[in-house]
Amino acid sequence: MVEWSDSERNIITSIFSSLDYDDIGPKALCRCLIVYPWTQRYFGGYGNLYNATAIKSNPLIAAHGVKVLHGLDRAVKNMDDIKATYAELSVLHSEKLHVDPDNFRLLADCLAIVIAGKMGPAFTSEIQAALQKFVAVVVNALGRQYH
Amino acid sequence: MLSDKEKKMILDICNRLTPIAATIGADALNLFIVYPGAKTYFSHLDISPRSTHLRSHGEKIILAIVEAAQDISQLTETLATLQTLHAYTLRIDPGKFKQLFSHCLLITLACYLQDDFTEVAHAAMDKYLSAFVAVLAEKYR
């Protein structure tokens, strides 16, 4: 089981309670699709992904970004058992969506960069450490049910 | 593959970093807080946040990245001495360059450049840093 210090818990709940999901969600997903274009393979039915401008103005991608970010809420609310919280989602991503679990890390890295960009100098190393630890646990949990 | 447009973007960003190289470098090296295992390579230095050692070491790294960006087609020539140093003397696990340092540098760039660190600029810098660290590790084996 993952041990969280009080400081780490506070940092994570604070970050997520002040996030504008409608802004950050789309930004993180778009950044992932632009910086790591091979991740577009999972978005064949999402319309025009031809270039960065198209991706950033694609409403289906934006909506999906919001959905994914809200998915992280579950982990924030259940930090002491993220593994169990994501068991079903892990099966979904493995059995139905067939997503290579390494992609979760790519998206997590983009999310960290978007949050860092938003917070600017307020994004300290302590905050980065807590956020990286959190997303690493989430990424691990999402990859758990792949067999 | 880096397009001419990307090379220009990379050069622009790198040139912006030159006057604040020590600050950017020290911030990127705060990776020691995020990944404490990396501290093992620096037991000979004082790497507490914002220490003189951290700033001067960070500055060296950033200036090397800036210098190599002036002509990306010459990466192997530009990095020849650093390749030898890292492979034979420092022997830092090369996997750490990408996982840890590049990622932390990109985070630092996001913090400093904020909206200017667009998705396309991020992609270009990530590609450049990937090439840089790959060349840096070439002499390891």
C-alpha cells in the first residue's frame, strides 16, 4: 500500500480542487496527442487530428480530455486504495480499448507539464514530487489488470 | 527528425535561457527532490536547493544544451568531450538523462515560459533533448 504524508495529501487535494477541469483536461490530452503523435492511434473516430491547430480545436478531443481528468478525481478521493479504485478502468483499457499502458505515463507527463505551466513559479519541487508520485501510482494501477 | 521550423524554435528557446542559465539549471536539478535516488551521483557536492554548487552545475548543463542547439547537425562533434566524461568518469546511468533530467527540464521550461511553452515548442524541445541525451550516452558501450 502506498504511504502518503500529510503534506503530499494536502498538495494533491489542493491541486485538484483548484484545477479548471474544462481547461486543463483538454490541454493535457491535446499536448499528449501533439508531442507524442503515435498516441493518436487510439483516436481514429475523433475527427480531424491533422495538425496541432486541428487537435486543439477538436471538440471531441476536448470533451474526452475533461472526462479523463475527472477520472483522476476517483484517485484523489481514494488515495489509500488507488489500485482497487482503478481495477475496473484498468480492465476496460486493456480488454476493450487495447491501450498500451506506457501511454498512461506519456499522458501523465503532459498533465504535469500543463499544471506546471499554469502554476508557473508556484510549482515548487515539493509539489512536483507529490504530483509525480500520485500520477505514478495512478499509472501503475491502470496497468495492473493487463494480462 | 527536426524540421527547420523546429530547429529555429529550439534555438529561440535556448537563446532565451542563456542569461538565466544558472537559475534554470538549478531549478531543473531540483530533480533531486523529486527523484532522491539521483542524489547518489552528487555526494561530493552541496546540492541543496539554490546552493552555489547547484547553480554553477546547473548553469554548465544548460549552457552545454544551448551550445549544441546552435548547430544540431553537429551534435556528435559538439558533445565529444562530454560523451567521454559521462561514459568513463561520471558513469551516470544514462537512463536517468531522459527519464529524470529531460523531464525536469521540460517542467522548468513550462514554469518559466508558461503560455509561450506551446505544444509545438514542447514537442520540438522534447525531440531535441531526446537526441541530445542519446548522443551523450553513445560512448557508454
